[in-house]
Amino acid sequence: MKAGRIDRVLLAHGGGGQLSAEFIERYLLPRFGKGIGELVDAAECTVSAGSLCFTTDSYVVKPLFFNGGDIGKLAVCGTVNDLAVCGARPLALCLSLIIEEGFEFELLERILDSVAAAADENRVAVVTGDTKTVEAGAADRIYLNTAGIGTKVEGAELGFRMIRPGDSVIVSGTIGDHGMAILSQREGIRFQSRVRSDCAGIADLSLALLDKTGAVKFMRDPTRGGLAATLNEIARATGLSIEINEADVPVNAVVMGAAGMLGLDVLNIANEGKLVAVVNAASAEDCLICLRSSPLGAEASIIGRVLESRGAPVVEMTTKIGGRRIVQMPYGRELPRIC
């Protein structure tokens, strides 16, 4: 502790007294005050007529800071993306902090600055939140929880029920980047090129796809469980099968090599800045052009199609050497604490 200044979080910072008030005034209001407004027990948001989408998620990633992002950026982008793939325009976020006693304010400020920057970049306001402190050893330094609301885009009819045989499956870019970045940094594994997380907000990408093509039937951000989990969820929910081509699935060469070296299936590795879309086949190329017009979708690819099932619905991949293999639903998380 420096003379005249507390440089670590104390239990009293979550106690509702003077230190709590100073914490809010010093660390939160300068970053989020414009969105929060008055310090009342609930935020008031003005929305246009129509439907609201609402989501929540918690973030316990380890390490807190990684190549391409940190827990603060991840919390904002993850919640924004959940809204975006449901056809919503993100509007406002709630941010809650669970901080272990002794956590350094220097690191906390870095995380809060990252939250503020990501919120600005994604044009979403942090309007309310909460802070709790717990005893040293009761948590792993800091956890974040975010909740978000968004306004549903008029005419956006998305869902499993919309998918039909013949539809095309598109992924917006390379897969496995986030999970491999976290694993390599956590375990101190060095590759020839440094792996960077794809952590990013994809609302602009999804909104452009909805606005310019009118062909989207379903979207999902393939986070935990990766592309394999997303495709199997679609198959199970629709009763339809999916066929993909390995050669068309975009993968960073370093990520592919690292996954092979570690015995991991790149299809199971998490992403934090990608979307999977099922679209009308006749408009698939238009969707691809739309995605590729953005830096976040520059490596978008049509990877397969939806088929009638001859029996139980399956996800099947044609390999680069001409073979075929079933893409299984991941049994569990191969890489824990990636978000």
C-alpha cells in the first residue's frame, strides 16, 4: 500500500459505505457515467416500439489479459454478440464485478478502461451494474458478469424453425483463434507465430447481413464447443443433417498446426468474434460478399449445406483427402476458463 493511497481492493469496497461510494466515483463514473446517469437502483432506457432481446453471461477467463483482448473486452463483446446473432441491435449493458480482496487497482483500471473502450467501439452504453468483494482465496482474482438488452431488427425472423434442406452454411472467418490463444498463453506454449484471439463485437457484421441480404435464417456465435457444437445444435434442433467441406473451413495455419500438435480438434475450439449463419442457398454468394466487405468477415466462407436426414441427424465432414467423418458434439470443454 502506497502512502496516502489504497492500491488494492478491500472487502470494505463492497460494503456499501464510504469506500463503496469512493470506488464508484473514482473508477466507474468517469468511464460509464454518461450511460449511467443518476445513481438509482435501476437504469431507465428509452426504446423504440417492437421486441426486446435480453441476455446475460459471466466471464471467468484465465489469464485475465491475453493476446487480442482481456476479460473486460471479452465481457462486452460476448454479450453484444449474443444479442447480435439473435437479430438485435445492442442497446445497453449491465456490468457487475466480483473482486477478490487484494486485487490491484492498477489492473482493475486496465480492465475497466477496456470495458469502456469496447462499449464505445460497439456503440452500446453501460447503464447499470454492481460490485461485490469477497475474501482473498474465495475467487480467482476477478469475475465479470454482463447482461444486455437490444432492440430486435424489424423483419428479422431467425431461428431453428426457419432452416430448410438446401440452405447454405457460412462461417464469417477463421475458427479456433480465441481458444488456442488462451491455451498457449496460459500454458506458456510458444509457436512460430503468436496466436491472437479473435475477440471482437460482430453486431455491425450481423446487422449488415440482415439489412443487405434478407436471406439469413439463423445465426449463432460459436463460442464454447466451437463450430462442432454449433452445427450439432442445429442438426439436433431441426432434425436435419449438415454436410461441410474441410477444405472450405477457414483456419489460421498456426492454429491448425498447434491444434494438431496438442491433439485437439480445431472444430471444437472456441471463438469470440465469429458468426455461423444458415442462409438461403440462392443468396449465399450475396451473403458472402456482404461479410467480406468488412474486415471482421474478410475470410468468410461457405462451408457446407443442410440436408434431409436419412436417419438420425448428423454433421458430416468431407475431408481434404476425400474421406468422410462424423463431426461429434463435444463431450465437454476441452479448454476450461476460456471465457
